[in-house]
Amino acid sequence: MGLRSLLRMIVLLSCALPVAAAQSVPGRDALAPLQGRWYSESTESDGKQQSGANKADVHIITADEVVAVLDGTIVSKASITRLERDLGNAFGRITLEMNTGSNRGKTWVAIYQVSGTTLRWCGHWAGESDTLPTRFATTAGGPDFLRTMARETR
């Protein structure tokens, strides 16, 4: 292969890379069921319920951004960078990139499910486990965290 052909191939491949990356961003239709204000109904970790309903613990999802608010103060912002639904499962997969807050720079990987006015996600920080949860529950000593939320209605 000549130098000219090699350079042409490099240019073509470099042009294709941004297109491939853009395809992993969730589309508006996939994100639609998640949109809105969600308050925490319960949280679970280590196989035990950690908290009950708390209308001051809110997640606001607008487009591909998740803003966590506690007692009226923004505690973190994250971008939804991956959202997949496998028609063979009752749940999908979600990935959040933390942009602000104490976990800035971390990646959250989880399963999620929207059913009526309920949103659940169960997962962990990337690197804490090689596998995603297969159900909406945590286990003693495990890395997963489960949050169940209700859609806020005005």
C-alpha cells in the first residue's frame, strides 16, 4: 500500500469515528419515558432498605441530563450516555456520566425500568463489578444500589 493510499484510509477512518460515537447517545424517543421530576420512594444497598419516601430527594430528568436535588440544593448533575432496551427483558440498561458533585468523573452503570409512574434503577460505579444486576435488588456485601422513584405530579 502506497503512502497516498494509507493517508486516504486514515482520513476516511478518522471521519467515521465521530459518527460511530454519536450513535451511542440516546435518542429523544428512548429518553421520553424518563423525562420529568422523580422523588425518591426508597433506596436499598447491602441487601437492606436504607431510606423510605422522601419528596425532598428529587431527580429531574430533562433531555439527557439528570439533576439530583436534595432539600432544594443541587447535589449533582449527570449525562445519560447510554440507554438501551432489550426486548427480551423487562428492563433496560442505563449509563450515567457524573459531571458535578462528589462523584464527578465517575460512571454509573445500571439496569432501569419505567412502569407507569415508577422509575427504578439498580447498579454500581463502573469498575466495582464486571456484571450488571439481573434484578431490582441488592445483596449483602454487593456493590449495587437500588433507587425506586415516583413521578411527581403537580
